[in-house]
Amino acid sequence: MTDKAALRAIRSGDETALSSLIDRYGAYVGTVIKNIIGESMSREDIEESTSDVFFVLWMNADKPQGGKLKEWLGAVARNKAKNKLRELHGTLPLDEDYIADLSVSPEIIVTVDEERRLVYRAVNSMKQPDKEIFLRHYYGTQLITQISKDMGMSESAVKVRLSRGRKKLRKILYERGYLK
């Protein structure tokens, strides 16, 4: 069954058509969500978000246009994943400005995804309290004054640790060829 035929069947209430699209695109949707959520949430959260994407498809089967179902599902998956992160952190992480534009070449999208994963791994490799400070400031958008108060440190100590963290990230990105 083609995507167009499946969408027509879903609009008519055919659950088997939805099942066929879940079989076809479920792994793709789950991967998109996992790439955004990363290690910050459980497998169950990823599965829940994946189910939410297909529920949105069920309720809006008239929205995907032409042969753009995969792209539409990817966009919905990114939004669901970002909503999950907002629930957990209150704001989006460092890659908030990353917007997958469908007109951008796949090579650029892959490069940006690789950079995002590299930054995520680098931040997770930091030792405490540097990691916590970095996450609070850049992922949680917490102010330096609040971080210093909560962690019992001076503001200058927090600033120094943030500076060192940025230098570490810059060095890693440079070593991997992402910065010149």
C-alpha cells in the first residue's frame, strides 16, 4: 500500500492502514526522537513520543501533502521530542536553534546531528560540579547568580567553570574537525 493510499484509508478510519505506516516508519520516527532526546530520557519516553506522533497522524491524516509523509512525520517527531525535553528541563537544550529545514542538503543535516551528539557526549564526560553547572546554565537556562546560590559557590567560580567547559567543548570540536 502506498503512503497516499494509506493516508486515504486512515481518513476513512482504517486502523490497519495506520499499522502499516507504523511498521514502515516507526523505526525512523523513533530514531528522530532519540537523536533529540538522547540519553536524558528512558526508552519508554521515546516509545511514548513515537506513539504520540502516530496518534497525531491518525487525527491529522489530511495534513501530509503528496509524497512528503516521511518528512511530515520527522517534523512531528522533532516537535514531540522537544516538547518532552521541555517537560523535563523547562527549556530546550543547546541545540534549540537547530531547525531541520527540508530544503537543506542531507549532508548538512547529518553534520549538524553529528556535532550535536559530539557536544552531548562532551558535556556528559565533564566531572561534577562542572557538568551540573554547564547543564544548569546552557540546558536549563539558569542564571549564574541562581547557580552560585543553589550550589554554594561564588559567581566568579561559576563563570570560571563555564569558561573552562566552553574551552573543553571548543577543543573537542576543533580536534574532530568541526571548528577551524
